[in-house]
Amino acid sequence: AFRINFAIRIALSKLLARRAGAPLPTLIIDEGFGTQDSFGIEKIKEAINSIQDDFDKIIVITHIEELKDAFPARIDVIKTAVGSTLSVS
């Protein structure tokens, strides 16, 4: 069900942006994978890769370890007792 909802949300976003005459350069997916098993996560990665040419940037926010190396660039946020630090790779 999540994958169908994901596809519908992307299509609606594109349609609404086109109707408004507005660009849609960035896609942000925030914690959208929690209900997926390994097979579902692979399908979501494939879906994101298949639409990558439609956006200048795709930002995926997740805590799922399987996704850490799925994309070419990564920003890790590490929470410590004195605050958070960033690591870019």
C-alpha cells in the first residue's frame, strides 16, 4: 500500500506544480519507509532511482540502515550529549 501511495503522491505533486506553473525541483521523503520489509525497501529504492531525472534534488530522511548506502551522497546527523554533529559523505 505504501508504494502505491508513494506513486500517487509523486504524481499529484507533479500535477499540482504543473497546474500552478511552478517548478518542482526538490523532492523530500521524510521517514517514509518504516512499514516496508526488505523487498519493499528495494522496490522503493528502484522507484526513487526511476524518478531521479524528474528532480534536481531528492532528499531522503531515514533511520533505516539498509538505505544508508543506497544513494550517491549522504549527510549523517549524529546526536551527542552536547548537541548534534554532521558528517557528509
